[in-house]
Amino acid sequence: MKRLLALLLLVLAGAALAAPRHHSAPPTVTLHGHRFTAELATDDASRIRGLMMRAELPADHGMLFIFPDSAPRWFWMKSTLVALDILYFDDTRRLVSMQLDVPPCKADPCASYPSSVPARYVLEVPAGTTQRIGAQTGDVLTVDGEIGPVH
């Protein structure tokens, strides 16, 4: 019995080593020729958490919020410690609205920052990024990498 168990464990270990590994790189997004590493927020829990409690956000990083539908969107800065540019994109990932240099919320109630038209995608990047890279309404956001399911 011990030999059979040992043989089974050996076979399972070999199968695990031989199994293909799928380590995909973090997704990137490109806007106005500038590439960002993007964290994805594709479900309610990750969209609510967003970039809360982050002490910093590197210049080439952002968070892409993906919604299952296009609708009016608004964001607030509750528990967000860094100033952000909040960029709203339509179904075709065309930049349709911007809230720039949005400061952290220091006390309740926190202000909200709406899109001027319905949006399906929202990209948050460090404040000043939009001006620095020259992004404008009408620019298209490209996404490279796996998005996965959106809930």
C-alpha cells in the first residue's frame, strides 16, 4: 500500500511539473502613445476598493475600471491618498470625459467626480499625467493583455 501511495504521489508530482504554466504579464494600456501597467477592477468589490489607501502610484501605472455596461459614472476619493486624473471612455474606448488633478478627500462628505457622458471604462492615473502626455478627448485607449470576466 505504501508503494502504491508513493508511486501515485510521484506520478502526480511529475504531472504537475509537466503541466503548462500560464503566467500572463500584467495588462498594459496605451493612451496617446504612452503605455501604463494597469491594475484591473472588473467586479464590484475591486471597483469599490479602487486605489484606496495607496500612499503612491508610480508615473507609469494606473487602474482600469471596466464595467459590464455603458452608463453615467462618477468616482469619489474616499480613503484615496494620492491625487488622480480620472479618465472616462465609451464602449469603443474613446476618451469622452476627464476629471483632472482630483485631490484626495480630506474629510466627509467627499466630493464626487462624474463623467459628462455615459462611460464603460475608467482609467485612473497619477494627477498631471493627462496634461504631461497630451491626452485629449477623442483619444482611443488600447488594452494589451487578458481582461478576464467583467461582472
